[in-house]
Amino acid sequence: MADKNKTSQDAPAAVRIDKWLWAARFYKTRSIARQMVDGGKVDYNGSKAKPSRAVEVGATIKLLQGFSRKEVIVKAISDVRGPASVAATLYEETAESIARREEEARLNKAAALLNPRPDTKPNKKERRELESLKHSM
């Protein structure tokens, strides 16, 4: 009879990509990971992946996490979601991906400085004026 409680030391033979993304803490739930894979937001070795795709060590995975695109190389396989420190050992982000994310963050900060922000929250009269302006466009 197989033991249902797997330890982190057991290396599973094959793990689905949606389960690996969940275990590596890229997505909060397996269903979100599956939706991202189904939606074409995850590439496995340069091609679109299906949720049942088995993950192998050394594979390159490109994924969308929030508004940023990440490219990671699989270092270990796990089907158990553990602490973030353990999840970080499952993959390594490429240098190009890190540089691209830092550049995007820098551009987002620069764009935020150019956007006007009011000092205070608009009052009821100002909100009504804003709504009428939006509806007139």
C-alpha cells in the first residue's frame, strides 16, 4: 500500500506543469496555475504547454506572473507546496529575465511620477463632475 504522505525528500518521477508551478509558488492555487497554462501564458521549452505536461530538470519555462514575464530554468522537481525558501530552490531565474523585470520596474516608476495624482480624495460634488465628464466622452 502506497504511503499518502510524501516527504520533501522523495523526488517524484513526473510532475504536471500546473502542479510544479503551484509547488514553486508562482501561483497561489493549482486552479490558477492551470488557467494560466490553459490560457497560453506558460511556455515550456519554447512551445505552449498543456496542464498535463511533465516537467523535467533543465527545462526552460516562460510564464506570466502578475504583469511581469519571467523565464526560469527548472532545477528540481516537487509536487508538494512547501515554504518559500524551499520553493526558491526548485528553479533559477535567468539573468535576461531579471534584467528585463528591473527595467520594467524602473519604467513603471518613471511613468508613475508623470501621472498627476490629487492631494486629496475627491468630494461628492467632484466625483459627480468626474462621472459626468467620463460619460460625455
